[in-house]
Amino acid sequence: MKICRKTRTQKNLKRRLGGARAALFVYAMEGLENMAFIANAVSLVTYFNGYMNFGLAKSATTLTNFMGTSFMLALLGGFISDTYLSRFNTCLLFGFIELAGYVLLTFQAHFDFLRPTPCKGLAAINGDQCEAADRGQLAIFFSGLYLVALGTSGVKAGLPSLGADQFDKDDPKEAAHLSSFFNWFLFSLSMGAIIGVTFVVWISDNRGWDWGFGVSAVALFFAVVSIYMGKSFYRNNVPGGSPVLRILQVFVAAARNWRLPVPEADHELHLNDKEAGIDSEIIRRTDQFRFLDKAAIIQNSFMTEEPWRMCSVTQVEETKIIIRMLPIILSTIFMNTCLAQLQTFSIQQGVTMNRDLLGFSVPAPSLPVVPLLCLIILIPIYDRIVVPLARKITGNPTGIKRLQRIGIGLVLSAISMGIAGIVETRRKRIAIENNMVDSLSPLPMSVFWLGLQYAVFGAADMFTLVGLLEFFYSESSEGMKSLGTSISWCSLAFGYFVSSVVVEVVNKVSSGWLASNNLNRDKLNYFYWLLAGISVVNFGFYLVCASWYKYKKVEVKQLVSSREDNFGFELHKMKIDSKPGSSSSSGGNEVKAVIR
């Protein structure tokens, strides 16, 4: 009876923790952190060019390398979160690291001797006459820049999983809110970014970069404070064994047993029930990558458990899930290569255009506010209107399947690049017609023409980014949630790295489409059309990957109320999957429910 009371107490405590109230602190940190990060992501290219005296091409590649590193390091944050720290502690630690980076950049921007003499006012063709930064200045600059990259990577790895953990996917009442959490997570991310690309960018443009970086530092301070304030409301994960180590053990055990045939019967494989306690999941065996099943072969009944020789079926399936995810993430990389162009070349386009709006000069780095505004309008409509309607039609709790949502975003990104090519063709024609090819004066063309490509890409982001986060969180095993969401951020990382490579390759193959340091003489429109064509091909590759993917199937062991057995435990009858290969019998005091 004591065990029963303890179980009830744990469940009552679980009900008091988590939920929408706990998620509010997650939204607050994401909004504040992203306000600082995005404000600098869209405007640093002008800082590199105008204050660190980098050329246009070097400014673009420096930014894309910084952005790529920021998202790539999310893997490190996810590994630390799942293995050593809780998601809450991961967010705290890396939040302070990012704060230190902004403080260092603030000092450099404030003191002139820490920067080279700016060459603002010189024509673009005379950029080689600017004074280059010395080693000490570059050391301070890159130290601050990559402290920000490291800090934001850990926050992005732990924060989505921390928020999603507040909704129990096995509770019907809370499971319906899990998908909405990711929509509103993007909403808070977008709200923070809007403030960043308007207010913070305006401060950097009008009051100085030291003020801009300083405001970012203050935002990070309050972001850390906000996530700490929710400490008593969170459902915190307990870090387990290293997910990377568990994956390696499967490959080693399978290699050791490579001579053995793959068993057809499930009872010949090892299912380690000792690791499966109340409310834990056991992933069912799948037919893909059957050679890995050799890692779970039981060679004899007296065989001792050696993790490098015999793994559980659940552990093997965890590894299979990661392998199945790789083609999905690879097929979304190029979309983020297109995104990188909107944060580099499109910003530089904006500098050459008329930016007047009702007597106010709109800073070029504020242009990404267009897709962000689209997001904050579309997300509530999608979450409150589209999803409920789609749910009635499809019967799917998320409205449409996650992989379908990602695919819609990929189509929209290709359309965005096509629009970008058309707008750039018009911009160049106006420069030629007005004899302003080498002029530093703004062209008689409104900068808001660029809003077309930004708006379409904003809609693409709503579908693909949220779809990826939800897909990887839902499909990852319990011990790999942070690592799973980190993988989704890697799509952004590789997208930025590929962007740097694509720019260099296109310049060489095309004999300098983007090499003249003057957009009016470059052939940026050809580059955009090339990206649109590659995006179409990439979508075809994604369709193949998505049709090949198999969603995981798990069995959840639960003790819930209905009647008491002889030991005081309360059981609830649940429907058992009766398909071939499934476990249709329950042993002892546990009931297994199959969840898709």
C-alpha cells in the first residue's frame, strides 16, 4: 500500500509541475535571447564591412561561418544536456557564456584602439585602401563572436526540449498542447527577433555598435533571470548515460556478432526490462537496418550483460532512429543555404535602395522584420484555425504530418528564391537606366520590393523550422531529446557552411558573378535563380527521403488507476497492438500499450 501511495504522490506532484505556466518562462528566455542573436545576425555583415574593414565577400562568409558554428555547436549542448546536466542547467550555463561574449564585443566596439580605423565614406572599389585589423584586434573580435556562438548553441539545444518536457505526451490532455508548444515557441522567437531587427538594429545604426552590443548583453542577462525564475515550476529531466556512447555500443556489439545470423523471432533478442520503469518507453523492433539487430542477440541464457557485446532492442532502435533522421536533415540543408542569402546579399541589396518610409530611413538590416511579421500573423491563424480544421479531416493530432509540414516549407523556399531573382533583375535594370552603376547614392527603387522574397520565406520557416523541431523531439528516444532537437538546428548550421562554399564555387565557375564588390556590376540575379533551381531538385530528394522514413513505435509501461491487484498496485486495461511481431501479452503487473 505504501508503494501505491508513493505512486499517487508522484503523479500528483507531476500534475502540479509543468504545463503552460512553466512554458511561459521558456518563451520569455527564447524571446530575449533571440532578440539579441537575430539583431546581430542580420546586421553584423555591416559591422564586418564598415568597422572591421572586411570586404563584401569576406563579410558574407564571416557571418555565415559564425551562424553555422552557432547552430553546429548545438550538438555539443545537446550532448551535455542529455549526459551531464539537466536541460534547465544547460540553459543557465550557456546563457552566461553568451552574455560574456556580448560584453566582450561591447568593449571592443566602445574603445577605438580595439578596432581598426573605419573606412566608411570610401567608395566600394577603393575598399582595399582601408586599414586592416591587427592580430590583437582580431583575437578580441573573434573571441567575443564565438563566445556568443557557443552560448547560443547550448541555449538552442536545451530550451526547446525543456519547454516540450512540460507537456506529457502520454497524457491525452497535455499531448494536444505539445504541438502547439512548438508553434508558440516559434512565435516567441519571432517576437524577440522583431524587436531585435527594429529596436536593437536602430540603436546600433544611430547610437553606435557599443550601444547595440550593450543592449544585447542586457537582454541576455534578463533571459537568464527569466529561465531561473521558473525553476520551481519545471519538470526537469534527469541526465542518463551518454547517448553517443549508447550508439557506439550498438555498432561495436553488432560488429562483434557479425558472423551470427539475424534472428527472425523477437524472443531471441535482448529486451532490457531493468531499465524500463514506470512511464518509460520500450521502442519496438523495426525491419530497417536489420544488421544492427545483431547487437541484441542473446547467445546463451547465462550470458552476462556487457554493453559492448549485447545491447537491448530499445538501444538498437535508438540508433536506427538517428540513422533514419540523417537523410531528412540532409534534405533540408539547402533551404537554409537560401536563408543565408537573405541575411547577407539581400541586406547588401537593401543598402543600395531607397529606404525612406514616411520620412524615416529604414536600416537595411531591419528588412528581416517582414518575414517575422508574417510569422506572428500566420502562427496564431495556423495553430488556432488551420490545425483544428486539418485535425478533423485527417484525424492527426498535429493536423498534418510533420514530414508533410516540412515539405511545404521547402516548396515555399524555392518560390522565394525565384522571386529574389526577379526583384534583383529589376534593381539592376534601374541602376543601369539611371546611370548609377558606380554611384553610392540610393537607387530610385523602394527597399520594400525585397519584402516579397522575405515574406514567402517567412511562411516557409513557419512550416519547416517548427516541423523539424517537433519531428526530432517526438521521434527521439527519452534519453536523446536534447540531442534530437540539436540535430534539427544542424540543418541551419550546414546551410550556412554550404552557403560559404556555394559562393566561392559559383565565383570560380562563373568567372566572378559575385566578385566585383559592387552589386550593380555583379550577377546576383543569376545566383538567385541557380538557388531556386537547386531547391526544386532538393525537394525531389526530400520526397524520396520522407517516403522512406518509418515513424517509431513504442510500448509504454504504466501503472494507472482502475482496480487493485493483490500487491496494492492499481491497473488500467489498455488496448494491445495485435499486429504480427507485437507483444500481445502482459506479464506480472504491467500492461503494455502501443503508441504511434
